[in-house]
Amino acid sequence: MTVSVDAAPNTAARADARRNRALVLAAAQRAFAEYGASVSLAEVARRAGVGAGTVYRHFPTKLDLLEAVMQQRVDRLAKLAADYLDAPDPGAAFFDFCTEVVASTPGNEALCELMQSDDGWPRALLMGAGARFHKALAALLLAAQRQGAVRTDIEVSDVLAIFTGCVAIQRLQQSTGGIDRTAAIVLDAMRAAPGVTNLITAIDARNESSNRNEIDDHCCPVCDAEVRHTGTGRRPRYCSAACRQKAHRRRTAARRS
């Protein structure tokens, strides 16, 4: 078998390319956190210690670089959530993870706001990372709820909304190096209160025993349509998945205003 004399140089070139890409991503993460999305690619190149041409070869536009930085961060959080699933105490692991997300996010808020805008975001690569993060967070949340450490009515969308509020608190209080006391109080609101779950279960059981043939109904807070509850499983809050999504979008819009 003949080995090409170009094999070693090509291997070295690929290694250099990977190293340069990693340097650019690390520099971009710091620059975006410090200056926001307005930072120039030339400044990123300067911080990375590479030429501007190197940055453009890997990331032809700033949007490409922004997407890569965000995808890297979201994937790191998804991996962190997955790692916490192996912890012996699921409840403690869930709240440790939430604390880590809130404490590490304020420097990335400008990127998060761009991702939530209507300017073509999120892009396909970032959507994939987001799906992996949501899946890992959902598994961690479910494990904590099964342990009885987290309220059973908390959903992934609620956790994400709480993250947004806590990050805003962190920025308002200019907290660095840890989580602000007020943000920690908000996270603690997700904890299951001792005895409350059993009390609610007992009340529901009495109602069901006295009204076995009746259906407990209430109105959807979005469209005012009737929401029917058969008496089994968790009481639904909305009449459909579409209304649940509309409510989530309204909460997001209210936080931005």
C-alpha cells in the first residue's frame, strides 16, 4: 500500500483548523458576553490571535458565528443536565442545575435575546441544540418530580420562563460569581411543599368519591373554551396544545415589554 506524502501535512492542517476554530469560538463567547452582538469579527480575530481571514473561513458571516457560539453553549447545558441525571439525589441535582444555568447566563443575555427575536432565529443548527437541551431538562425535571422534590404542576416551559426571570434579576442586581438571593427564592418556588401534595390528593379523592358520575370542568384562560377533566391524571390547564403555546408566547411578550 502506498501512503501519500501529503497525508501528514493534511492531518496537521486539519488539526490546526480545529484548533483555530476552537480559539475563535472561545474568543467570540467572551467578546459577545462583554460587548453584545455588535462586536466585529475583526475584534474576535484579534482576541483569538488569528487573522481575520481565518475567522471568515470558518464563519462567513457574523450570524454563522453567533449560531455556533449559541449552539456550543446550549449543548454544554444539555450535557450538564444529562450528567446530573446520574446523581443519587434527583431533587438536589435539578436545583443545582437550575442554579448553574441562572448564574452562568447573564453574560450571554444579548445572545439569548437575539435568538428569541424574529430575525430568522432560531436557525436549524440551534434548533437541534435546543431540542437536545429541552429533552435533557425534561428528564431531569421528571426525575425530581418523581422523588417529590419539585411541584408536579411544573412543566419545562415553566422552568424556562423561571430561568428568564432569574437571569433578569441577576442582571438587575449585577450579581457575579454566583446566584442572587432573590433569584434563589424564585427557584425555590418550584419546590414541593411538604404535605401539600397529599392534602390536595385527599381533597380530590373526596370530590371524586362524592361525584363519580360528574365531570369537573373549567375554562381555558386563553380562548375561554371549556376544559374537561375526567378525574384521572393531572388537571389540564388549557383546552389544547395550541392554547398552551399561545399562553407561553404571551408570557414571553409580557416579559419583554
